Amino acid sequence: MKTLLKNALVVTMNANEEVYSEGSVLVEDDKISKIGHFELKEDVDEVIDCKGKIIMPGLVNTHVHTSQQLGRGLGDDVNLLTWLHDRIWPYESNMTEEDSYVSTLACCLEQIKCGCTAFAEPGGQYVSGMARGVAEAGVRAKLAKSVMDCGEGLPEVWQKTTEEELDKQEEDLKKFHNTHDGRVQVWFGLRTIFNCTDDLIVRSKELADKYNVGLHMHVAEVKDEVEYMQATRGEWTVTHLNKLGVLDKNFLAVHTVWLTNEEVEMFRDHQVKVSHNPAAAMRVLGFAKVPRMLREGICVTIGTDGAPSNNRMDMVDEMYLTSLIHKGWRLEPDVVKAQEILRMATINGAKALMDEELYGSLEVGKKADLIVINPDSAGMLPLHDPVANLVTSMHSSNVESTMCDGKWLMKDRIVLSLNEEEVLAAAKEHAAAIRSRAGIELPDRFPVVYPMSSK
Ligand SMILES: [Zn+2]
């Protein structure tokens, strides 16, 4: 199967960050076989004229909770403890394997519509359900279990020993890792340092190394966490992880808000990958030292976090927020520039997912993971600075088509890999059932007027 996309502004994100004006991309099966300006004599199966459009690598979301997709709206305008104990723990601990599958389908649907072709999922309860959803949706994912072996107040179904947590992850990895043409992969997960013993952390890292996969962990996300670490271990989270010897190039550290400058250097020295989630940061966590991390050459990437923490699982929105948040808190309008943000959302994301040889840039021999942007809209035109405008003025509705592994997952805004209507109907049904099983009550915040007949 050969597809030629021609006449586009092709933003490659290769090592020289070349952009081709009126460029073309030839896709052969799952790979890019030609890119740039070339004459094509051979016949192809499909030719798409992309005049006035932009082709760029598929976006990489380095932190998205697929299992929380059906919990969107459950955590608005509440403090962290209410969010966790009264909303999210009851919600997640009442999910079934089928719920996890439906939640993943709904999340993948949103990823595809927002131009994301690969993501890292930090941990739900059922890797089997998530794997099924990702396989069907046609995207790529690094899936992990939500792993905890200590901590007070956890729902009973989550009270596991270190051995149980490690065994289950190894079992999932053996079953699902590298399946579906390699699109579905399994990583090791650690929820947070509040709920993980040192023994679990060290042994998870050993297993991640053994299987040559990554380790995904929420790190130094709230002030309470570093205060808890100071009180119980006498040092902040990252210093402690460094002492345990787990900081490494296959360690994906999420949020990383509460770090000293010395801890930023620890990340740099061990080539730790950082997932920056600006919406979640603004909502509850605080401001990560992203400008400093970028200056130090740390591989910073972007993630959306889960639906109850952000509501929008949209990497296009998240690029935009990344462009604003650091300018705002530092009062420096020239930090974290558009080209740095495009790098974070593409090639850096692929590096963090340990897949920079496969995708994250458009290059001959790499996988055909790409998106076609149609900027012809009131919200995006004109394009005085077209590449920067992908960060500063693009909306996800401008993503016209999404291709992963050489297959169209969405074309002209029609999702092809999933039945959108069926996924949304299932999402509504399952979300209501989980909430009712979990007994989650939301306060009446607005006076609702019902028709007389419904009394
Ligand atoms: Zn998270």
C-alpha cells in the first residue's frame, strides 16, 4: 500500500528541524519511504493533495490515565484530599475490566481526534482491558498497572503486597507486551511515593531494566509529598529516588513540580525523562521548573494527565498551555518558545517512550505516524508564523486526519478505526454505572428545574 501526500508544509522535527514548503511524504505500508521534494514515477494507491495544509508528526502524550476517562467532571473545584478520597479512589476502585476497556476506547477516540498517535498510561487496574482498547483504536501505548504496596485509607481491593504487585505486572507484561505489531507495550508503574515502599521502587526498576522497558511514576507532584518525605525519610522525593539508584534514562517522572535546583541536576545527570502536565499543574500542583530543565538539556515532554484532573485530554490544548504557563509565573515572555514546545510534544515524547528510532519525527525509514492539519478556520488563520502557530493558535478541530503505523485512524475528521457513536454511547452507560456502584455524590451546584411531569 502506497500513499502520497503532496503539496503540504511538511514540519519534519528531524535533527535539523527542517520544514519543507510544498513538500511531499510517501508512505509505504507502515513506514515513510520518501520525504521532501521528489519526483515520483511509480504508481501509488492513493494521492492526497494537501495544498494549504500542514503535515507534522503525530503528537505524543507522555501521561494520560485512560482508565479515568469516564470520570471526567468528577473532580472539579475540590481540594486534593476530597478529589482523591471521595471521588477518584471510589470511582477507580469500582471499575471492572470491561469499564477499563470502554474508558480506554473513549480516551483513544479523543486522542485520535486531537492528533495524538502514541501515549504512556501511568496505571489503571486492568492492563488487559486497556490493551484491548488500544489494539482496537489503532494508536500506540505504553500501558502500566497502578501499583501500590503501602499507605493508609486505600480501598480494600487495592491493598496488595510487594510480591503481588510485582508478579501481576510481570504476568501482564508476558501476556501483552509487544503485541498488535508492537503498538501495545507494557511498562512498570509506581503510583506515588506515598503508596510505594523503597523495596517496591528498587525492584520495579530492576524488572524494567530486565525487560528493557520504562518505569512510569508520579514524582514530587504536590507540596504535601515533599513535606511527607522530609518528615519520614529526611529528604525530598527526588533526592531519595536518587539515593535508591533508580533515576535513569528509562525513568519517566511525571509532574516533577517540587524539585530543588540540585534535584534538577540529578535528573540531568541520569537522563531522566520528564512529563510536564500544565493543566494539572495550574489546577492543583504548582509550577515545574521547566525553563531551567530545558536549559539543562533535560528531555521534557508534555502530558494531559487524566480526565478528572484536567477534563481535556487534548495535546493541542496542552501545547498552548505550556506556551503560557511559564511566561506567566516567571514574567518572562521569551521563555519556553514554540519550537521547544513542538519538540516536547513530538520527538522528546518519543524519546521518553524509548521509541525515538521509530517515530516522533518525519524521516525516511520511520513509522508513518503523522497528522494533517487544515488551518483554514476562523480560529487559526492567518499564518504569519505557520510553525509557531501550531502551538499558539491551532485547535484540535484543525487536525483533519490522523495516521498511525501507516493506517488512517481519522480521515477528514471521520474516525475510521472506531465507531464514534457506539464508543460514546458505551462511555455514557458505563460512566453512570460506575458512579452509581461507587456511590459518588456531587453537590447540587446549580438549582435544577425539572418538568412537572417528572415528579
Ligand atoms: Zn497522573
